Amino acid sequence: IGRAATGDVSWLNVLVAKMWPNLDRAIQKIVRDTITPLINENAPSMVSDIRFAEFSLGANTPALGPIRVVETKNGLKIRL
């Protein structure tokens, strides 16, 4: 217990970079189709029709890592 291992996740960064444009579009759709209606449903009555003029995760992909896996008495804990 308490042992730790650190791993290289450059492969994960490559994968995220390739997926990023699709993730951005998918999240835009979720914000437009799901989040915005929820905000409008729960907004005070004096507020009408909240909309996002533009929403994006941005062009720069996040850099993940290093990943550290720690063995605990309850199992494994992964830290990014």
C-alpha cells in the first residue's frame, strides 16, 4: 500500500489532439441543445431567452500527464 507508478501519456495527448475538433463540436451541440434550455427553464421570470453567441473549447488541446497511479487500501487511485 502506498506504492506509486508514473507513466508517460504522450499517446493520450496525441489521441486527444486528434479528437479535439470533434469534441469541440459535440460539446457545442450539448450546450446549445441541452444546457441552454435548462438555463432558460431555471432562470428568473424577469430573464427571457438566454443564449450563447459563441461557445468553444478553443483551438489549443489540453496537455495531460503525467499520470500517477497510487495503490491504496481501497484500490487504485489515478492522478492526472
